[in-house]
Amino acid sequence: QLQLVESGGGLVQPGGSLRLSCAASGFTLTAYAIGWFRQAPGKEREGVSCIRSGDNITYYGDSVKGRFTVSRDNAKNTVYLQMNSLKPEDTAVYYCAADRKGWCGTLWKRRDKYDYWGQGTQVAVSS
């Protein structure tokens, strides 16, 4: 069974850091583009980041650029989202998603681009 599982969420103070993980089972992430999305209460799910297959070119939303970093560990079949300088407005459920086409491109924020989704992990930024 193909599955993505996010982990690493939690409660953190403003200015703090968290590292989210997206682990795959049943398939190898190497050939997939992996997107990170988040959804805050009452808001639409928004694209946070995308990492392309092969050369691992990365893309970021404007609100997280310079603070978040996406990376892969192929040996662990896992993609990470390092989140630094967290703000209360980063509070949301974070999801990872896999696209078998392997590229991010200009459409990386479109949810229908992705084939598989995880169940999400909650991130809360509060003092």
C-alpha cells in the first residue's frame, strides 16, 4: 500500500524551529516531486514548498522563503521541511504530497497536481 506519513509537528514558541518529516512506504520517493502544504483553520490549503526529483531544485511560497528549507534523504526515503524563525501565522496542519511526474514547475501549488497525500501533522506556534 502506498502511503505518506508526516511527523515532527508540535507546539513551539515564536522564533523557534521544527523539522517535519515525510516518510514513504510502498514506493520510493526519489522519482517523485514532493510538495509541502499547510492548512490553517478556516483557510484554504496553501503550497509551502516543493522539491523536484533528480536535481532537487526547490521552490518556496513567499511567506516562508528564507525561513523554511526542504530537503531529501534518499537512503531513508524521507523528505524534510526545516522550519526556522517560526511565527504564529505558521500555525496549521502541514501535509506532504507526492507527484509521480517528478517536477514542480509553475504549478507546484496546485493540489490536483499531486497523486498521494499524507494525513498531516499539526504545528502550533504560540507563546
